[in-house]
Amino acid sequence: MANPFEGGKSPDFRISKKWHKFYQSFCARGQSQVESCSLFRKYTNLYTLCATIGYFLGKRTPLDEKTETPFTLEQVDEKTEWPTLISIAWADSNKDTRIFMDSKQIIKICDEYAETGVQFLLESHPFDKVFVDNCLYNPEKIDLEFQVMLLVKQLKDEFSKAVA
């Protein structure tokens, strides 16, 4: 089967290098000291949440010059995450259907929304209490999963009101 990507390589997603430890701290990635407190099964889960938050906040933030490439398009779930990211880019492009044919542009748009979303999360409880100075601080002192679930529910409720 032929590789559908230009040049044979799946496009990379990007995050600012300063957020790399945040993603590492909250996503499972085969690192034993982090696995016990992983809230997200993989980087793409957290990225999609951050891109969604950034979109609903209505703000795209350009990435720093120093970036990391934590995953490629091939690693994004094609049934749940990719449709969400396509929808964000489509809405951002004033519903221009040509965006559907440009995965690199979709990714670029979502990278900037995810940048806004991760900044928002870092300022929100419980992340503001457990991720300090680019380090995970006493995660056992707080029920992270419950607190994050409450934050996501609160955001979902706020965003649902804004759309209605």
C-alpha cells in the first residue's frame, strides 16, 4: 500500500519546547516515574483537549522558535481526535472546504490553538497546584483525575453555553 503522505512521511505536530515536560508529566509514554500519575493515555489525547480549549477561547498563539515534535499524524486517532482537529481548522478557515485537503495546514492551525489551550490549563486548577517550575510537584497530594474531570466538565458546560 502506498504512503498517502507527501514525501512518504507523516506530518509532525508541534508544541513549544517549554510545554514538553507538561505533556510528559500527564501523558503515558513508557516512563515508569510518570506512569502512575498519567491522566492521558497518550500525547494526542492531551493535545486534542488543548486545541479544543484554545479554539473555544478564540485564540491562536504562535509557537516559540524552539519546538518539539511529540507525535505524527499517524498516531492521532482517526475516529475521534482527527475529526475534532479537522473541525477546528475548518471552523477557523471560515468553513473553507479546501482545508480538508491540507493536513499540514490543519495541523498548523491546531498547533496554535493547542498552544493557547496548554497555557490555559497551566493556569487552571489542579494543574496550577501540581505542575510548578516545569516539574510535577506532589501529584499524590491531590486527586488529579477527579479534579481534571471537574475542570473538563466546567469547560464543557461553559463552551456549550457559548455555542447555544
